Amino acid sequence: MKITFPYMGTSNIVFKSIMEQLGHEVVVHKPSDRTLDLGTEYSPEFACIPFKILLGTFIEGLQDGADLIVTSGGKGPCRAGHYGQIQTDILEGLGYEFDMVIFEAITDSFKDFFGNIRKIAGPGPSWWSIFKLIKKEWNRLKALDDIERLSHKVRPRELERRATTKAFEEAQEIIAAAETEEEIEKAKEKGIELLKSVPQNEDYEPLKIGIIGEIYVVLEPFANFELEETLGEMGVEVDRSIYLTGWTKEHSFFSLHSEDKVEKAAEPYLDQLIGGHGQESVGNTVLYAENGFDGVIQLAPFTCIPEIVAKSILPKVSRDKDIPFLTIFIDEKTGKAGVSTRLEAFVDLLIQKRDKAREKIS
Amino acid sequence: MKGFLGIDVGSVSINIVIIDTEGEVIDKIYLRTKGQPIDVVQRGMRELSKKVPDDLEIAGVGTTGSGRNLIGVVVGADTVKNEITAHAVASSHIVPDVQTVLEIGGQDSKITILRNGIVVDFAMNTVCAAGTGSFLDQQASRLGVPIEEFGDLALKSENKVRIAGRCSVFAESDMIHKQQMGHSLEDIIAGLCEALVRNYLNNVGQGKEILAPVVFQGGVAANVGIKKAFEEALETEVVIPTHYNVMGAIGAALLAKDKVTSKEVETNFKGWQITELEYTPTSFECEGCSNLCEVIEMEMDGELISRWGYKCNKWDIV
């Protein structure tokens, strides 16, 4: 089959690898302005930007001959839970012929989850070989996440502009090319080496900003105007609260009962799930404050209910924990210039705050 | 005598000020941008250069506003700073204990919260520009009232009407509706001022702790109707600085002054003669990779002096 799926940061490398090893052809484009234009044209106006980019991604895939779309579902008061169904309806209305496989959380239904896997894998491969494949690719995903985390530490300290981004891109290519688990491990080490060899200012103490918000706009650089890169090049070390390896752990069979630190941290302010990443956004702000971060940036799709709820709670967290936050709402009309102005001003604010705090100590 | 130049290149107006070493305004100029930032800056500087004392030496230049990078290249700026920071710097210079800055300009509105002289929080309108200067301008001309008199008329109202201020288009429909109903112009204008303030406080002001002293600046601060509506809504006095409409430029000049003084560096200012040079910006789309960067080039009298807008090193001028 020819398969397309949501493109979200470096995870596309892993999904592509899985599908190809199962004998499928993969057509997926990195989202571009064209993707967003297509998605916006055929989406309801007030759908959120992840919906629009995904719809555009699917249309581009279908135009290239894809006949199967693999995507994720969800439940609770976030519209993402119904994306798949609505997108199917829209795409069928446009005259495309295709199948869509929607993965819901494994805890919803074991039968559906494994049924979906079998549907993609076909009748051939044994469960054991599928399990081995997923385990290997899980390691690839972890390797990619580890490399990305490291890049966030290196970038603010780099002496030559864009040297980190180049090293990070090279590392991704090496990890993508690895075929066995041993090779993935070696590729990861090579990637770490590449990043560590970027010439850095060792004495520089960067500001530290935590990134919270809705998963798609946090993970896909196209959706957030390359926020992490921009901040890194402004000399800021960023930490992202969401990584796919972390998320999958909580939502699949790798760890069903992981103790949720974030949920606990959020409890005094918000003691229940409100869909999407609303509760995580609150909890992570608390954790960032407790771990000495200088500030927090919340990335939220315009009209996203869970993040709107989180945003209205954050002023209290911010006051209690003395941590400034900046919310950036994103839709197809958001301009990069406006975002940079706010980022610059936010960084100025954090520098002033840090300088003031140091004056007091000395 | 030393002076510092500050240039605020906004969407609607370009403001240029010269301050002295104490931060006092020596001269200022306020011009409409009209989509031609370079020409307007050159014209403004030409006018200023004729008025300044002969012994005035420009020791630093700062730019701010949406055109800060472009004009920064043209004049040789020592500091290029975003308008949020520039406005805050200017207000705390003029009202040292300020805790809240309300700022409404041509197309944006923002709120800045300061404590002990430093910015601790800010917000800027994102998805809505209802209530900014452009909209007031448009409504004033639709009603046939000169914008300068708009606020005074609002003060004459004895019974203001409620206008839906959430969206500028709907606000206009609602105003027309109220006119058709027979409400007086004064009452409608007063209602509009109140609606805009309500929208501002619910939109950019949401979740912010607004404490006195409150400073109100930006072009719209000229409107006494809006000032009064703010005072009623916040139940506190609102201070409008003398140079309310050029605060961004003052902030830019102060930032440049700080930089050259604290670092003891020479200014990059290219001199008053820049008003006589020809600057030509051009742009093209780089097709080197999927980023498709919009690269902008600036030529000065036919010579390439700067490029920006790209992500990699490909277009660096060596």
C-alpha cells in the first residue's frame, strides 16, 4: 500500500521506517505554506491549526497516490478525538478514495488497537516480528529525542551561527540510515559526538525557557515558526515538555501505570483532565518553576479549549511560583514578525529579571 | 553637545526624537508612514537636521517598531529593539514608579506590567485589532468628525449608548444602527470609546494585575474620550506623558544612549548625509531548499550594503 500520515517533527523518520519495513511505500511531505493553504481551504474556519495542517498533509499525500492514511485519535474534551472522522468525511467529499486507520489509546480497546496493527502489517508477519520491529523503532525514536534534547543545550552556546542545526540535521540522517538496533545505538553516539564537537562558548550561562502547550504545535517546527531554533539562536536554552517518547509511554503499552509527576504538580490548580495537554501545561509550568527555569512559553492553537483553560490558570501559577510566562496563539493568520517581537520582548524581560535577582544576591 | 537619536518605525506613523544626555527631549517629529518607511525617515531626518543646534553631535542611534531592522540598516543603528521593550523603557524613565503601561498605537495595542522598574509581564493584541488607532481614524472620517475632536465630543455625552466593540466591523454596524435609531453623535462616540476600552481590558488586559500609577501612551492617548473611559473602568487616574505619541522613539533613543555610554563605544550612525543617499530595497525568494526564504537586499546608491530574511549562511555578505 501507499501510506501517508501526520508529519510531526523528527517522528516522521520512525513512522516512515516502520511502514517501509512492513513493505509499504510512504508519501509524506514536510508541511509547507502550500500544505497549510490546502488544509485551510477545506477545513471549517474555526478548526484549529493542527487540524488544518494535517488535512493539508493528507491531501498532498493523496495527490501523490496514497491509498491509506494512518493517524491517531483521542478522547475527552479536545476536538482531536474526532479529527480522523471529520477529515475522512471532508476528503471523501473531495472525491478521494482511501482507507483511514485511526489509532485510539490501547487502554480503550486492545482488540481495536491490535486489529489496526494487523491491518497495516497485513497477514504475513508474525506478532513476534512485529513486536521486534516496534521495539527497534522505539529505540530509534528515543535516539532522535535524545539528540534533539542535546541540540537545545548546544545551540545557545554555539560560536558559529547554525552550526548546531547543521550537526542536528546530519545526526538525523545517520540515525535514519541505521538498520539494526546496534546500528541505531552507534548512530546515536555518532550524533551526540557531532553535536558535542560544535564549537561552543563554555562559560556562557543561557536563560532557560520551558515550552508547554498543545502537542502538535509544540512538536512540529513548521507550526511554531521554528520556535526552538529561533530561541536557541537568541542564546536561550529551551526544554520541551513534550516528546513523543514521553507521550507514547503514557498512552500505550510501554508503561500503563507510570506515576504522573506532572499531574501531581498541577493538582493544586487543576485537579482533573480537561483534554489535550491542558493539565500538563499547568503542571509543567509548576515543575519548570521548581527546577529553576527563567520562564515558560505556552504554544496554543487559536480556539484550543484545553489551552485556553490552562492560560486562564497560568497567571496564578506565575504569581505563586514567580515564573513569567508568554502565551502564543497560533493560526494560519499568525505572522512570524509578530511572534519574533513578542519573543524578543519576553527574553528582554527575563534578562532584566535575572539581572535584578543577581544584584540582590551580590 | 551630545544627542541621541531614536526612530520608531510603526505601521501607521514614524516618530523621530533627539534626546540629550539627561534623557530630555530636544526635538521630535511625527510623520505618517504611508507605506514608504525609508523615504519618510529620510524626510523626517532632513527636517530635524535643519532645526538642531550646529554643535549637536549624534552620539548614538536606536530603532524600534515593525520597521526597526530595515531602518536600522539605513541609519546605522547602535541598538535595534522591539517596541514592547522600548515603550517600557520610555515610560519608566518618565514616570519612574509606573506599574502599568497601556499603549494603543495605529494597528496594535499592548499592556506592560512593571514592578520596581522592570517589566514583569506584557501582552499584545494577537487576533484582533478592534480599538486601535486605524479603526478610530476610519470611524472619525465616516462620521465626518476630525480625529482631533473625536475625544472632546465624547466628553460632551450625557447618556452614552452601548456599542458592541468586540469586532471593528460589528462595531461599525452597531454604530450605524444606533445612528439610525436617532442617538446623538456625542453619545455614540462616547459609547464607542467605552466599548474599545472594554475590549482592550478583556483582550490584552485579561489576567493582568493593573496597579497605579497607570500610564497611557501611543497615538490614541490623544483621545480624551478613551482616557476618561479608562479612568472610569480602572477607577484610577491615568497619566498621559507629554510626549505620549513618540514614546517608542524616546525608548529607542534611551536604549542607544545606554549602550554607547555603558560600553563606551563609538556610534555606528551614518550621519545626516544619509538623507541625500538613495536606498533601494529589493527581495527575492531563495530556492536553495524547501525553506523558500524571502531574502531582502538593500542597496545604497547602487552598492549592496545588507541582506536579511534568510536562515542559512548562503547570502551573508563577506
